[in-house]
Amino acid sequence: MPASTQPRGVFAAALTPMNADFSVDIERLISHYRWLLDNGCDGIAVLGTTGEANSFSVEERLAVIEAVGASSLPMDKMMIGTGCCALPDTIRLTKAALAAGADNVLMLPPFYYKGVSDDGVFEVFSRVVEAVGEDRLRVYLYDFPQMTGIRFSPDLIGRFLEAFPGTIVGIKDSSGDIDNMRAILHRFPDFGVFAGTERYLLDILRDGGPGCISASTNLTAPMAAEVYANWDTDRADALQESLIQVRTAIESAPMVPGLKAMMARSSGDTDWLAMRPPLMKLDPAKAQALADALAATAFRFAEAA
Amino acid sequence: MPASTQPRGVFAAALTPMNADFSVDIERLISHYRWLLDNGCDGIAVLGTTGEANSFSVEERLAVIEAVGASSLPMDKMMIGTGCCALPDTIRLTKAALAAGADNVLMLPPFYYKGVSDDGVFEVFSRVVEAVGEDRLRVYLYDFPQMTGIRFSPDLIGRFLEAFPGTIVGIKDSSGDIDNMRAILHRFPDFGVFAGTERYLLDILRDGGPGCISASTNLTAPMAAEVYANWDTDRADALQESLIQVRTAIESAPMVPGLKAMMARSSGDTDWLAMRPPLMKLDPAKAQALADALAATAFRFAEAA
């Protein structure tokens, strides 16, 4: 696949709106995704960490994937989270993503066992690619060591590229370690290294990377889009600096509870506060503190979904 | 429920035998469980970490639970692992355990998100107990912070005991921290604190605890049973010391691959080597080193299933 057709730009690891009973609010989910695409996002990471994917059963995730596929959302802009602890679940969700019209999946490694070998991780991804068996498949490795205890080392990435060229094509590096992202990009210049935070959007673009896939772009998409559009101009550093101030403010609260609290505030709709335990909504004082921290930056709430 | 009917003694966190295609070998699983009960185990932890539970889909786990329930195994000696990342999965598996005739479940907290609050963990267990809604249910907390990143603090245990007396009744402490186990036992003397390793079997018994639930008792059950039977005699310390030497030898290899390698060696059947990635079988040199380390202790292979 030529690099030009690979996804690039600002992706949101989209929030999953829920009803009061914690079921997925599909209608609001579709309209939130659409709002993101209309307000600066080049793509959507569906059912990632921010989307609380692992708090849903496989059946619930299949229903989301099918609903997104049946909507008028552009499937070439969707990157579907499919990585589970159990191989059969990952294979099933990945097949469903392809059946729904998405080629790009974002795949966590099995995240229960710790201290597993590169051989073990390689075996998992190999078996998924082989079981799915579709040339259209494009796998992005989901590297989030703080949650998984597993790292995709550069050597392991090299093995993937050798064994599955054109199929395992990139990574979302959520480690927050820009040196690691750069090391991968420099060693594998055609590998699609997305920063897991817009904090490093400009850095990654200047190093030849495709962009970012971030939780906080649920709020900051318009500002991140400005950086992306202007990355090679002399406005870029100032735009990125403003974006970093906003990201820093958002990081002052737990990510998903904070984002959902701000969506509720922006939309005036408290349904946005629903999230599945073990995640819990922010108490009002913390939500106010987060709003105050954001107000002290250049961030302004856009008209939300 | 009077304490006398609560499970006590030596439990094995049982291995899950598989076929070459990684499906569960139900027949061998039943016969392995029976062998354990006939050779020193007072009970079986079904589908725990050692049983590779999280490498199986919910449907695969339901099939195991149903097969165990349909067998002639004594269900009052079974403790079924049911804790998943997603609440609906945990509820479904817990209901299935009760339907299969088991009252006792061993419940992991949701283990994807890290840094979650006690309130979030409390909310998860509360919702499971309420959704299952059966007086027979007995929940053992599965505390394995090395895998989950979550700790059940003494304060959280106190909240559980206040909210769900007689339902949340114990814990498997796999942290390896005997001081933590003792702190819980001393604060809550009626709470069933199982050590997660037979290394601390005698310690926990002398402190009034019920016993251990351990991976390595798949091999050491006969020796651990000797400690349990003689814990209040003057033979206890020497028996425990021998058991610790064996446990130390077993810990020289990765746990599940090492145990499966030794089962294959003991039974002469290489089918025992099948395990799901990301876990990978030991290479022959490491298996030999483990066997040599065991041979240097008092351990001798029993006639295995």
C-alpha cells in the first residue's frame, strides 16, 4: 500500500457516550464522531482506551462496530480497536471491523500477563493476521505500557515488518516517551508512528510521522488541526505551545472522567457523565477545577455534539 | 454462613490442559482436577491466572464451567474464576458458576485501567453481587497486583465486609507479601485470607487463615497437604521448609510454562505443553534446568493425570 493512502493527521481516541444504564448511546456516538470529523479530526480511533473498550463485552463492541459500519461515517477514517486478552476475541473483532468496511485496526497486545516475551507477542499478532486472512487488513500496534505492561521494542517491530509488510503498518505510542517514538521513526521511516498525545504532534510531524491519536483531541481537535495544517509554517511553534498548555490542563484530572465532565459541561447534557466502573465520574469540585484550568488557556469549548 | 463451612486447606490454581489447536481438553481437565483432589488438594481454583482464563473467550470459559458442573467433581470444592475487565462478562460468568453448582467464585477486579479508585473497585463488585442476586454466592477477591495494578486495601475490604457480609468472604493474596496477608487477617479474623503461594502456607495457618491457593500446587499438592495435615505438630516447620525449597525451584522458570513442562515430563505426554500465546512453552534446555532444580529438592513427581 503506498504511503500516501495511509492515515495521517489528527485522530481522536473517541469517547463512548452511554445511557444511564451504561449501554452505549449509539445515536450520540455517531453524532460525536461526526462532530469530531467536522471539527478538525482526520480520523477516529473507535473503541480505544478512552472509549472504554475493555469495559464492554465482545458482543457490545461488535454492536458498536456494526453500527458505525451501517452509518454514513467514512470508514476509511475509522481505526477500530480490536485487541483483547483472548486471541479468539481479537480475531472476531478484527474480522468484524473489516466486515464493517474499516481496513485499519488498532490492536492492543493481550494485557493480562506481565513479563511476556517478544516471541509471545509476535505469536499473538501473527495468529491474528493469519486467522483474519484479508489483504485489506492494516494493523496499528497499540503501545500503552502503563496499561498493558508490554512494550513493542524496535526489534519486535522489525520482526513484524519483515513478516507482515504492508499489513502491520504502524503504531500508536501512548507511552508519552517522545524519544521512543523518534527511535522507531528513525529506524523505520515508513512505519506509521502516531504520537498518543497531541503534546508531541508537531515533534512527530517534523520527524516525518503521520500525526497523533489522542484522548484529549475529543476536546482539542480544532486546535490540533491548526497545528497539523500549519506544521511547516512559522506559526507552528506558537500553535503547538498553546495546544500543550491545554493538554497540560486536561492532564490535571483523570482522563476519561475529565473529558466526559467537560463534554457534559459543553453540551449542557449530563448524560455525558455516564461511564462504566471502575472509572467513576469526577466530583463537581474537580470538574470545576478542570474547567478553570482550561479557561486559563487559549482553549474555548466548541459547539459540541 | 458459619465459618466451618467455608473452604479451607490446599487449593490448586489448576492448569488448563489444551489440545494442539489450543481448545480446552475437557476430558484431561476433569481428570487433572480429580487427580489433584485425590493427591492432597482440598479444592480447585478453576480458570485462574494459572488456568490461562483471560486467554479464553467468555464462551470458552462458560463451556469449561458447564463441563465441570456436569462432571462428578464435588462442586463445593470448586472456586471458579469469574472476574473480567467488562462488568457484563463478570456477571455472566458468576451466574454460570452458580448455575453449575459452585457457590465460591474467585473474582479479579477489572484489570485494564490502572490507578483506579477504591470507589471504582467497590462499585464493580457491588454491581456484580447485586446483578447476580443469589444468597449462595461467596466471593473471594483475587488480589494479584503484579497483573492487575490494583490492590484491595484493608479499608476497601472493610467496606466490602460492611456492605456484603457473608457474600464477600475472603481473598486470594497473590502479592507474595506475607505482611499484607497478616495485616488483613489480624484486622478481619473471620475473612478467608488464602495465601497465593504455598511458601506461606504454614505462616497463614498459624495466623488463623484457611490455607493457600497456588499455581505450583499443581505439582506440590501432596507435600502441601502434609504441611496442612501437620501444621500444629512439631513436624510442621521441617515439612514447610522442604515445600519452600520446591517452590523456590519452580519459581526459577516462568510459572505456567514451567508447570506445563513438568506435567508433560511427569505424564510422558507432550500434549501438556499446549498453552495459549502470549505464554510460550519453555525451550528444552530451560525445562531440563527446571527438572534438575526440582530433583535437587525433596520433590518427586507423583503419578500424574
